[in-house]
Amino acid sequence: MFKHFRRSSVTLKMWPLKLTYPSHLDFEQLAQAMPHIVYVANANGSINFINEQWTNITGQPVVLALKHGLADLVHPDDRQKYLLFKVKDI
């Protein structure tokens, strides 16, 4: 079935990656076009990217979430619980 790919096993291995991992620009364009909030966080839970729907839905500027995270937006009565879940998930 895949005999014509045997000449380049590297190409065969990389082919699914090209479909799965679009370039950063492609991802950002896709995320900005979606009607939902899309965000990317690193292993520490710090937010690296949020699309503009964040501002449209929450009224909060994207830059605040990127600098301070989401904990400031959680109600003070629920903030400790949120932080415990966040640490547990990381």
C-alpha cells in the first residue's frame, strides 16, 4: 500500500506531523477565525496565546490575561479553589 514511500522513510514519518502541527501563523489565523475562546498555556499554566474572542466574550483585554493569567478574573470566594485545581492539573 505504501511501497512508493519506502524511498523516503523520513517523509513517511514526517507526513502526519505536517497535517497535525500547522505553522504558528496558520494556527493563529485559525484561532482568530473561530467564534470560541481559544488559548494556549505552557506546562506551568502560563498563557501564551488567547484569541480576540476572549475580549469579545469577557470584555477583558487579551494583554491582561497574558500578563496576569486567569486567577484575577475568578471570584475572590472561588479563587483559592481555582488555584488548587490549577496546581493539581499541572
